[in-house]
Amino acid sequence: MRHGQPTLVATNKMSALDMKDWIEHYNRSEITSQPVPDASMQLAATATVIVSSNSPRALTSVQALGLKPALVDALFCEAQLPYGHWKLPRLSPFTWAFILRVLWLCGYSRSVESVATAKMRASTAAQRLQTLAASEGPVLLLGHGFMNRMIAKQLVADGWTRQKRNGSQYWSATVYQYGGV
């Protein structure tokens, strides 16, 4: 499950260099006080093990669900976003986030983890989730959009099948089951 909507407000256009502070602020943000969707509450109630990244937006999402995580680990944090060293052009932070994510996928990582490193982390995360599911039953991961997709790719490669998906917005979730049964 992806975390709830962060409290971060994006107002002004900024440079790629300004994105460094924006990304740091985003990484420290919690979630808004909007109510948790019923579908998310119902899905969360089916889990026997709750896992979360250690980011504030994931942890406050777990709290909003009224749950306590059994495992909190940076392993499940979002794939890091680089920033640029350019002062122009000035764009919205969300436009920059998209551009920087595409650049990251093309190999621009500067001082953040590379795509290859993030894929290895996603593989390790998928293994950890599979081990928990095998020993303890249904697992709910409160994580992040891009890393959740990377973990999902590894789960599918390991024989898991997607049972249902309700989008990619905040609070969205995808359910996987081993062997499709």
C-alpha cells in the first residue's frame, strides 16, 4: 500500500538545485489529516503482519490505519530522487520530480543510489516480505509508489501473481498471492 498524501505543499516554481531542499523536506513530511479510504482500512484489516518504511509519511500512514508495524526498515523507503545543479529553468517541484525520475532511470544518480542499487534493494525487500508471508501470513507493506512497483516486479519474477490493484494514488494498494491460488 502506498502511504497517504504528504503534508508537503508545492507552491512556487524552483530550479533543479532548489530541489535538494524540497526533496529533504518531502522526506521528512508526514501525511495530511484527511480520512483514510474505507478500502484501505478494509485491506489493512486482513493483514497479520504490518511492515513499514521508516519514512515519516509511511509511519504516520500506519498510525492513521490504527495499526502498529511489526517491522520498520529503511529497506522499504522510496527509491531516492537526485537533484540537479542547474539554476534554470524554474519549474514546479512536481514537474522537476518527474524529470529527475526519468533522468534517474536513464542513469543520472549523482549522490543518490543508482537504479541498479535500488533494484537490488527491492529484491532484498521482496525476499523479506516473502519470508514474512511464508511464516506469518498476509503482510501489509506501507511503502512508496516507485519502490513498491520495483518490489512488485521482483515478487512477480518469484512466482507471485497480482490479484487486484486499485491505482497508483495515495492509499492505493496492490494485492499479490503466491502461485495465483
